[in-house]
Amino acid sequence: MKKVLVLGVIVVALVLLGAWGCEKTSIVLPNYPRPDKTVWLDQNWTPEQRNWFHHADQGTETFGIPYEWFIALERPECSLSSPGLFSDTTYLDRYGFISSAADNATPDLPIGFAHGGPVEDESGAPLLNPQTNVRMTSLGLTCAACHTGRFTYGKTAVLIDGGPALTNVQKFQQAIGMAIIYTRWLPGRFGRFAARVLGPGASADAKAKLHSQLLAVYDQVSEVHALEKATRDHTVDEGFARLDALTRIGNTLFALDIGHHENFLGYSAPVHYPRIWNSYWFEWVQYNGSIQQPMTRNAGEALGVRATVNFPAAKDQLPTSSVRVDALYELEHQLAGAKPANAENGFAGLTSPNWPEQILPPINKSLADKGAILYGTHCKGCHLPATNDPTFWSVPEWLPANDAGERYLDLKMIEISHVGTDSAQAANMAQRTVIVPAILGITDKNGQVTTKANFGDALRQVVTIVVNRWYDEHQTPPAMRDKMNGYRPDGVRADLAYKARPLNGIWATPPYLHNGSIPSLYALLSPVTERPTKFYIGNREYDPADVGYRTEPFPGGFEFDTSIPGNKNTGHEFSDEPNKPGVIGRALTPDERRQLIEYLKSL
């Protein structure tokens, strides 16, 4: 099978089960109370659209094991008897993955997981069940895994399409690796695993073949562990609600897929999962405004979560890939909607959620009216007028309409030297280079084939080659290619700046700043000296006053330490020290912060 991207610290199994004992490596997870009811907020999607988005196959094989293995693995707990299945939805909920029962879909996989096509082994041959000779099927994450928000208030769970997930993918993938290690070493575990995968009465030969398949994956886990161990000193733990997505994409594509381990870097710039409503209409996306074309962004994301790509062995051959370009286009189309965004239509497709006054305390209208004035003074200059303000549709950031009648927002890019927020995400992309084999045909800015390229430009070229091969294989006409590409070129840049987007729905997207280093809107509007330097993430209980999650310590929670580079909570500061780096406006009084928060709830 393809190399497995199992992330996090994985201890060598012989040490784990020998000197230490496996109880020392247990995965500590939160225990969450079960809500009495679950509510989806109205965001202009039908239930059918929502369910499709939650499980649409993008061609990913995120965990390097087939679906049939995933549902047969046991939890990574130190027990000679069965500790229960890994795939149990109640157990997966402890990592933050939302049960599909919440949207009345097939409940065997959580939201954000997808059954895919047939799996191939590392040689490109079909991966077969050794007993039945039936092809095994892939299992991968979808956009919804990272872009479905959730919070609880009292006994009610509120679910938000396109919002930032409160998942701990780092710990989840660590647990997958540990489950494989335990299946390899713990007495009795492989036998139970084999019985589930092969069925009753499997032959000894079938069991032996399955064991060989497992050993191949185990070797891949060990390979990635060695790379992670070597880069540990430069790694920042991600925890709940964050991922160092761009570094992961680079490691997958340029270190593992092409076999150049020198390209593997530590995950040093985790970012908070961004909200994705209205994002189709932005000329540039990503926090650092680095990617222009929707297809480039989505295909790059699919490759980063392990859509396969098999690089050619000979010149003039294009790489093959499992990326589902058609599904990626449909995902973006559903986000965008069927009508162009304008004053008449507003934003079609997925819209931002409205403050649910039937669940949360009502907005204080008097304070909100005062907050609207503060917004105009302190926020509008960067984040534009509120999207429910008619003047929003005539701001100069709207580019002229293209031939398809679509126009896009060229949002303000605020230099880090001004806004003062943590520079790691933007700086890392700007500085990263990758070693690539000449056979890939990656070219430099002068059009010459190179073996050492800027990461962003190399990613752009590989993604474009993969997408164009799909278009060629499916005989996609030029006009349809242009439409599926979002009528935009495959531009990539790496400015030392961060994008200032509209703030509609901001109340539903804690924690704040691009790296999630500020737990609430109240803390964001406060001076840096008043912001918490350490807090816990992973609690789902919503704080409607400060607008964020509760942050006190709790078992299984992630301690966020803002003293660590990549986690800095500086900048975007309202302060009476105008010459201090990162100050963007005068200090706000506590009352003014409350007024502005009430207004932001209304967006």
C-alpha cells in the first residue's frame, strides 16, 4: 500500500511492549456528556446537500489502510482481551468526529469520512482480501472532517456546516498507528483482527497473507515515526481545532510520495481550521492568501490527506492519481451556489450561520447598536463593511465581473509587520524549498527544469499536472475546464501577510487568530497583557458572553501554550501604545468590548 502518513509520536513497538509496558502509551481522551438534542443551523443547504458534502469521496486514502481494516481494528488500549472497536462512533466522538447519525446518514462512519474506490498495494496491484479475493476499498477524510463546527450549550449540541471542526486529527492519526502496532504485537489481537477481515473459517494461507500485508503497513508506520522523531525539536503540537496543513501537504507529496526524506519538516505552524462559507468568492484563499484557484486549493488538499499520486518512471509520462477532480468541483459548486454573489443574490450556496436565539441568550440590541459604530471605526477598514450592509457589494475589493458574470473579492492582505500576529505560517511557506527529481519537470521562474524548487511553486506545478491528466482522461472540453477551475489561473504566492476576510459568522468560529491562539472574542479585543498565556482547548461548551469555548483544564484536553513559536498570541491589538508592534487601534474599554461583541454576534 502507499506510504502511511501516521502523525504524532509513535514509540518503537519492542520498547513499548518491553521495558515500558503498553499502559505507558495509552491515548488519553476526553469524556464528553451526551447532549439531549442536536440542532443543525439553517445555512441554505438542503439535508441532501449536507449529507453529500459530509461523505463525498475526494479520492483520499488518509490512513493508509482500507475501510475493511479500519472497521476491524481494536482501540489502542493495553488489554489482552478486546478493548472494543476503534470504529465505534462513540469512541471516535472523543477525537471530535461527529457521528453521522446527527444528519440521518449511514451511521457506520462519522461526518468527514468517505468510502472510496478500490485500493492498490505499493506495486500498483489491486489489494485483495486474502480469503475472498474481493478488492478492498479505500477510506479517507473529506473537507467536512475539518470544516464542520460544533458546540454545546447546556444539553443542546449545535452543528455548523463549513465551520472549524473541534477535532484532534494529530492524536487520531497517532492512535491509528498505535492500533496497528498493537495488532502486530499484542497476543490475540491479530487473530481477532483477522477473523473480522477474513470472515469465519479463514484458511491458514489467507491469515498468513493478511499478516504480511499488516507487516508492510507496520514498516511504513516505523518509517514515518523515524522522520517525525528526527524533526521533533522543530514540531509544535497541534491539538484540537488545528492542523499544520501546508507542511503536511509538503511532507506527503515531496517527502513520502517521491521518496525524498530530506524534504520532511516538523509541523511548526499549526493553523485553526478556517470557516469556508463564501470562500469561493475570494480571489485568494488560505490565511496567507497564497492560492488563487479553487481547484488548485482543493486538489492540493486532497493530495495532502493522502489521495494517491504515482510519479512517472520515465520522462514525458504524467503521474497517475486517485484525486477525484469531479467531486472537488462539485464540493466547490455547492459551497458557491448556483447564482453569482451580488447585491441582488447575496451569497448563494453555503451561508454563514445566524446567532441562534432559540438556543443561546438573545443579542443585546442596545449594546449591538453601539458596537456597530465601533465596528465602523475599528474593523471596517480591513474586514470591509458587514455583509448585510448594502455598501458591502460596492467596495473596491470586488474585481470586475468575468465572462461568466462572476466577480471575486480581492481581500486586503495585512503585512505581518503591521498586524503583528505569529509569522510562522506565512514565513514557513515563503522560506521552504523542496528537492525534486528532474523527471518531474518542475521548472524555475525562468522556465528551466530544476531539482530544487520553491515549495509553493512546486506544489502548484504538481497539482496542475495531476488535474490536467484527469481532464485529459475524461476528455473535458476547455470551457468546462475553465469552469471547474473557478475561472481563475493556478496562481501561488507566499507573501508575509495575512488575509482580512469579512466577519459574518465570526461568533461561530472560536478560537481566534489564524493559529487559534486566542480563546474568545473578548480576549481578542483585549490588550495582549490581558490575554491568557495558557488555556485548554477541546471543551465543547460554548461561552456566549465572551464568545468562545470554555478553557479550564479537563482530562484529555489540549493545553495551548502561547509562549511557543507558532503559538504566539501577539498582534491584532487594541492598545494605547501606538508604537508597539501589532497595535492596530486604540485601547477599547471593557464596555466597548462588550458592545462590539454583541454587534459581531449579529453578523
